[in-house]
Amino acid sequence: MLCEYKLEKNLRHKWKIKILQSKTNDILVGVAPIDFDINTSTYTTCGWYYSFDDSKLYSGPPYNYSCKPTNLPKVKDEIIIVMDMNQRTLKFIVDNKDQGVSYENIPIDKPLFPTVFLVNKDDSIEITEY
């Protein structure tokens, strides 16, 4: 799911993802560029994400993380995502604890959007601006 809320340049954006229903917490959250093709792109080819299920990072270029382990704790039911367009960084706040920067030098030559991958068809989340 690509959110319709475009991340404006020169701003710091924060939003909270809360799991309303999930069987496995197999959910990825992050940002994706505007040219993300929902029919052919995946979280390993386009965008920058954190996985609720295994607390690993997944991304396309320039990182190409298909499954990078992190020290981030597993998310039980909510996470705050912070995208700083000036610093070109993405970080995650888990259980109200700032986990530091997960991604640096994110390309901002194309518009970016908050993105959520829901794997199971009955999963549901709530997104709120923070």
C-alpha cells in the first residue's frame, strides 16, 4: 500500500503505524519513491523498510538489503517512522525509544511516500501523522 501523502522536501515527517489485526506481524513499513510499481516492485527492489516480524531491514538501491539484521527490537503493535528530508535519513522509534538512524543518504530526487506491505489478506493497520 502506497500512501497518498507525499513527503515534502525540506521537512521532517513522522507517522505512527499501529497494528489493528495481524496473524503473524508479517508487515513492512518505510518509504518508497513515486515510481514504485505495485505490480512488479518488491521491498527488496524499491524503497527502504523495517520488518515487524523479524526486525530486519529490507531495501533497494543504494543499499540493496534483502534481509539485514538490526539491533532494533521486534515491534509488538506500533512503531513511529521518522523521515528527515533535509538529512535524507530514515529512523524508527520502537516502544517510544528512538533507535537511531537506520538509513542515510536516501535519494530524494523523486518524491517519496510512506509505504506499508501487508502480507496476509486479513491484516489491518492504522496510520496516523505524529
